[in-house]
Amino acid sequence: MATTTQSRPLVPYAVLTAAFNAALGGALIAGRRRLPERIGAGDLALLSVGTYRLSRLITRDRVTSGIRAPFTRFQDDAGPAEVDEAARGTGLRRAIGELLVCPYCFEQWTAGGYVVGFVFAPRATRLVASMFTIVAGADVLQHGYKVLQERA
């Protein structure tokens, strides 16, 4: 069933967008003296993979369902250790639910957190991003192993 314009929480979307921009803008203004001239290719790759994996953890992993539960409802299992959920409720609750079930939507929030972390605590941010990059690499190995087992 297609979502109609009337059923989409447009004002709450705008509230979430404003909150994201205010938080990111405020953090960057507060850290303006610490902003790097550029972010190197290695850090971009590290933060990109870390963003991908942390966003997936928050929005899809079975073990983080409790965080999403006030805003979502379980639909079905969706692959290894992942679930498919749908936003619940109306207004801001629904908008937050839609954000929390969409890894692509949530990546901007995750990337924003990493960018702010990179400004204020680059070493700690690299360490956390490294952890999630390692997990993403391990996921690839797990999937590859499963494929090899199925072929045997």
C-alpha cells in the first residue's frame, strides 16, 4: 500500500531535520577552531565503513530492537541477525520510527556523530569507527563462509 502525503508526518520530519541541523551546526560552531582543513582518504574510508555498520546495527540488528521498540513494530526476520520492522504511531513518534528502521536515512545521523567526534576527539572517533569497520569486515567473512558452506 502506497503512503499518501496526508499520512506522512511532514511537520515531524521537519522537526527532526531542524534538530539534526541545529545539533550539527552548533557542534561545528563550538568546535570551529578545531575543524580540520580536510579529512584524509584513509579517515574517509574508515568513517564511511564505520557509518555503514553502526547505522545497520542501530536500524536493523535484532539485539537493538529494544531501542527501536517504542517507535516500531516487528514485521519479520530479515537475514542473519536482522529484523524487518515498521514505524508505529503518528506524528513525531512515527517520524522517529521511520528514521530508526531505515539504515540509509540513519546514516546521515551516524555520519554527523562521527564528524562531530572527529572534530572534538579524533583519536577516540577513529577507534570507534575502526571497531565498526572491523565488524563490517567480519560480516563479509561470515557471509562468504556461509556461501562456501552452501556450495560444498
